[in-house]
Amino acid sequence: MSGVFIDGVWKSGQGPEAVSTDPATGEAVWREATASTSDVEAAVTAARRAFHPWADLPREARIAILRRYKAVLVERSATYAEALSRETGKALWETKAELASMAGKVDASIKAYDERTGVAENAMPFGRAVLRHRPHGVMAVLGPFNFPGHLPNGHIVPALLAGDTVVFKPSEETPLAGQLLVEALEAAGVPAGVVNLVQGGREVGQALIDQEIDGLLFTGSAQAGTFFRRHFADRPDVILALELGGSNPLVAWQAGDPGAVAALVTQSAFITTGQRCSCARRLIVPDGPEGQAIIDAVLDLVPRLSIGPWNGEEPFMGPLISERAAGHALAAAGRIEGKRLLEPGRVEGLSGAFVSPGLIDVTGVDVPDEEIFAPILQVRRVASFDEALVAANATRYGLSAGLVSENPALWDRFLARIRAGVVNLNRPTTGAAGTMPFGGLGASGNHRPSAYYAADYCAYPVASFEAGAVLDTTDDIKGLRS
């Protein structure tokens, strides 16, 4: 295969060559020429040309192709998962789960399409009122690096089901993952032009959003989301679905066994090396013996976490996506004032992309309200549960939040007051499901949650009032002179 896929043809892009490397080893895993502006224009033109034929297909025909896509994913899951691990550094247990989620997305999206954007009909005196849904047109999908298969797949599958066509630009950090996704769609028989792939960095993304697209489906940083809002301020015809980051709180209060709490904290803050937008970034505990016992339990558990490359003994944590990302994360952690309970740092004997977990006690300290996409957890001690709620909501973000508690009354208060789109009880903040919506408030999104609700932004509603024949309604005209 080559770098870009436009109108059903794989070819080398006309832009500069790019290389993707395994962050654990530095080994090159993908090397191709990227897309030029003319490649991007051709991809959008192909998607536009393919739109009406694809949208006009019977829904069952689109479903059949996507079911074949699911079968291809299942068939290729082992090799695809290994490629994801090579490109991201994630452990195989994680990338195998990612492939399973990608395959499961097909059936979940079919169900969501029926429930959220299907057809509904009501009888009226003149005939009937019918609610239908129509696709928007050409959707640009910009993928992230942390789940380079699962997250763009979560946009692309519902868009194709709705009848949209797609131009997909993967993260420049994970071009191979994006290529394999499109190869699977091609193998499933997606018609030429329905899905197009352009590879490259920010300049390719800029060229794509400058085209006459009908929608932008994006998963990434809050900073990028702000840029997109401004870019499309004068284009209200372009639908934006933005799933952004978070500064997610985890409150532990009247929580019982500190060891059990520590396990939930660890799974919330350090899974995927902290590279999930729903990871807990802030742990809020009582100021006293209960909170100290939780902190001590976390400090006892974290050194037991295995850190290493994906192709060795399977670790709990792999590297960050790159050595550059690790440097940025450690620099950001260094700017946080507070007491170092556990200093994050490089990992001896491993590449510079590896970062060990960090815990910083920021009680009584003002800290930047920013997401650090790494295994770095801030701890804040407060005197009351009301103060815990205030501290939890003290962020411009609002993606995920969690309460660890054995007191049901506290859960009722937490659920009523917390501002977040994913709110969990006695489960990691990263807990999510394709059969539920996923998205947040404030700087975490634009009120267009993905996952099960992706169907909502892939099609628009059409209300029709229909009579079976032309009836004489002259008598209904008020004030008509004889």
C-alpha cells in the first residue's frame, strides 16, 4: 500500500515523506509520502462525487458492507493489534481490547441509528407526519494518537451508516493505524470515494478544513477544539462534533478499604500511561487520617506497576507516544507547585518516551487548569464533602468525574452537583461503553457527545407533513372574500 487512498486508489502522496516510529524502541514502523493540498482537494472531490450514490443505497446495503468490515477487523485483529502496539507503544492487552471495541462499534452503531435517527410516523387528519433523517454530506474525520483505531472508527462507522462520505486524516503520530483501518474498509467493499485517506501533519489538517466539507468530527485537545470553533465561526453550515480533553476529578470520601480505593485510583489515573482524555488528573480526599490512608495506599501500589515495552512481558504501562511528549509532560509537571509525593521521571534502561507515575500534593496551592496527558496525578485534601464538590468543579473542563464512596447519600449529592458528561460511582473515571454517550461540557466538548450518540451528529432530522392526495382546502383560508 501507499500513503494516501483517494477515490478507491492507493497511491503515494505528493507531499513530503513522513516516518512513524515505535516510541518504545525508535524503530520505524511506517514511512510514506504524505498528502499535498492537491491530494486533499482530490479526496474531498471524490467524497463529494460519491455522496449521493452512497446515501441513495438502501440502508440494508450500507449495513451489509459494515458488517463485512466488522468481519475483516475480527479476521485481522491479531496483526492489527500488534501494529497498534508497535506504533503507540501500548501493551498488547490494550490494543487487543481496542480492536474488539472497533468491531463491536458496528452493531452498536446500527442499533443507535435505529433508535436515535430512524423513521417515526404519526397519523394526522390530513394524512401523516413523518420524521426522517438525512446524511450531511462529506465528513472530515481527524483522528487522535491515543486510540488511533477505536476513536476515528467511532466517527466513521456511524457516518457511513447514515449515508455520509468521509475524508480521514489520522494523527501524524499514528499513520499506520489509520491506513490499516481504511484497508479493512476497502476489503469490506466500500465503494470508491466513500472513504478517503490523507496522511500528514497540521498543514494537511488545515488544508482539509479549508475545503467545502459538511462536517468535522474531531477527537483531541481543547486547544485544537478552540481553534476549530473559531475557524468555522462564519460557517454555521458545517457541523462540528468535538470530543476534547479533561482535568477530571476523582473524589474518595467515606470509601472504605484504602487498598480497594487505591486500585480504582490507579486504574483511573495511570492506565494507558495517562493518555486517555477521561483519566483522573485530580484526586480529592478528606484532610485527615482517611485521606492519608488512601494516599499511602496509592503510594504503596504505584511502585508495583510494571512499566515496559509492549513486546516484552506485558506491562501495565508503556511509553508515552513520543520522547517529545514525555519532555512536555515532565516540564508541565515541573511547573506545578506543591509537595512531591512521588516524582515523575524518565525510566532507567528504557527509551526517553517512558515516564514513571507522579503524585503531587497541591493542597492549598493554585495550579494551572490544564490537562497533562501523562501519568501525573494531583492530590488535594479538603475539610468537607461540600468543599470536595467545589474543588471537583473548579475546572473549565467537564469530561469525566468519579466518586468512590460507600455512602449512597453522597452519591446522590455528587450526581446532582458535578458538571461532567461521564460520572461514575466506585468505578474508574475511564469507564465508558459504546452503548452509552461519551462527551463533556465546557472545554471538553461542544455538547455533541460521541459513542452511542454519534448517530445524532451524522444525520439531520427532516419533518414532513404528507397528504396522499391534493385536497381542496379553500375553506381553510381565513378571511377569503366570496
